[in-house]
Amino acid sequence: MTNRFQVSQTEPHRVPSYISSLYKGFYMNKGWADFLDADWFATLSTFGFYSKLKRSLLEHIKPKSWTLMVGNSYGWLVKDIAAKVGDKGLFEVIDAVPIQAESAGEKLSPWPHFKSIVKDIEHYHPSKKYDTIVCYFLLHEMPDKKKKRVMKNIASLLALNGRAVFIDYGTASKYHPLKYLLRAYNNIFEPFADSLFKTGIKDFMDDDNLHFVTKTFFGGLYQKTIMTIKKG
Ligand SMILES: C[S@@+](CC[C@H](N)C(=O)[O-])C[C@H]1O[C@@H](n2cnc3c(N)ncnc32)[C@H](O)[C@@H]1O
């Protein structure tokens, strides 16, 4: 697929079944996808924590770096990352849903050398490596076995000093007032999120060569986990 934005799709593509069964209305319906793709919804869906999570993510985006974002995200995050990478770097967004990749491509249109790619990240094997790979509320959408395979592939795409930044739900304390409300909602609408309320992101990977650091937000309801490759 090629259009006025840089969106690349080089082979026939199948949307992963967890997306078409659980997120069809959100991601595969253009009208809804466009309506929800806004800062107000990103703020609402994170109980007002969007700006804080975004600031914390942007700390890891370096000017002139090679950066990959896995999954289009609501609102202006794609544009903010692109602006921070700047004209001398490389920024790509990969999304398994063509409508979402197009939306990311549209956001990237002020930077004609940046592009979005239609592909499942599990099966993305480019020859290049990235300084930073961003996964903003990505992992909770997929089954646990898929989380592991996706994280494994992301680790293989990191440059030597590179890092993957995962922002997602966290374990939260058992006294957190919203934990059970959110889990009840997720049990109906986002069933694969539940494991993140029980276990750390690092526990999905069994690889001694990887190093993880986690910071929590909002009483642990959200987490930022940084994955790097151990040196030596
Ligand atoms: C990154 S998450 C972010 C959406 C989130 N609700 C937010 O707050 O912005 C959702 C995006 O990831 C994409 N996605 C999910 N699984 C994927 C995969 N295996 N490979 C590439 N993109 C994927 C979906 O198509 C969707 O556009």
C-alpha cells in the first residue's frame, strides 16, 4: 500500500485475531478510530495521567535517534515523539491494522522521511536496529504467549545501547480504589490486561541477557518498564 503519507505494506497482511475480535470497533472502524484518536480520550482513559505518562516516555526519546513506535496511539503522542527525534533522526510507527498505520502516517506527514508500516511487530525483522522502541499501552491488549513473543522480537531489534520503553497497566496495591473497577472493566473488554495487574512486565521474559527497570505511577496502576540488553 502506498498513499500520500509514507505507509508501507510489502506483503499480504492479516490482522491478529485478538485485535479483530476485541478491538474491531476501536481500531478497525475508521469513524470511531478517528473520533477516539484524540488527547481528550487518551486523558480520560488514563484517569488524567496521560500528560504525566507522556512526559515520562518522552524523557527517553533522543534527538537524532532511530526510534520505533509499536502501535499507533491516541492523541498527539506520535507527533510529539517525531518532533523530539527531529529531522536528523529516523522515526517509524508499525501497526498491525492498516487504518491505524494510515492514521500514524497522517500524523507523520510533516516529516516526509518518517513512515508508518503495516505489520505485526512479532514478524518484523528489518536489517536495521533501533535506539529506542516505544510500546505505549500495547502489551495489555495481547494474549500472554503473544506478549512474550513480541517482547522477544523487540529485544532483537534493539541496538547495543538501545532501550525498549513499555508503558502499561501495573500491579497496583490491593487497596487502590480503582484497581478492582478497572479489572472488572478489563475482564469484559480487555481480558488480556489482567496478567499485568498480577505480574511485572519483566516476568514475561526469561532471558538473563536483558535488564529491566520499572517505575510506577498512580499508586502502581500504571508502570513504565525499561528493557535494555546487559553489557559484556
Ligand atoms: C499501541 S496500542 C495504543 C492504544 C491505546 N489504547 C492508547 O492509549 O493509545 C494500540 C495499537 O497497537 C496496535 N497493535 C496491537 N497489536 C499489535 C501488533 N502485534 N503489532 C503491531 N501493532 C499492534 C493496534 O492495532 C492499535 O492501533
